[in-house]
Amino acid sequence: MWGLGAFLAFAIATTVLTQCIEAVDTSTWSAFMISCLLLAAVRQMTPLGLLGYARHRREHRVTVDASGIRTVTEWHTQETG
């Protein structure tokens, strides 16, 4: 999403600098606005998804030390170095 938003912003800026603001059509503006709205929605929905996952898995035990991060639940253990 960041890449799409940056590409559309670059395309709009290039069009405005080389031609004029009227040269940017409504489909470009709408695509830019939709990508910005989706980016904001993803930032809001990600924590809610993680919260749902944590509730489903019940109790989590997380240990952080020099060797990495270890997460233990009722059903699985995950280690990241």
C-alpha cells in the first residue's frame, strides 16, 4: 500500500509539474484517495486481528532474552532468533 500511494503521488506530482493541475483526471485522484483510505484502514484493522488471534489462543507467555523471542501458548511454541 505504501508503494502504491507513493507511486500515485509521484505520478500526480509529475503530471502537475509537466502540464497543469487540470491534466490530472478524476480516476487518478480517486485511486490516490482510495489507496490512502485503505492504508489507514489496514493500520486500524491489524491490531484488531491480532487481538482476535490472542483471544482465540488464550494465555500467551513471551520470553525475551539474548537468544531471541520465545512465545508459548496452549497449542504451540514459536522461537525467533
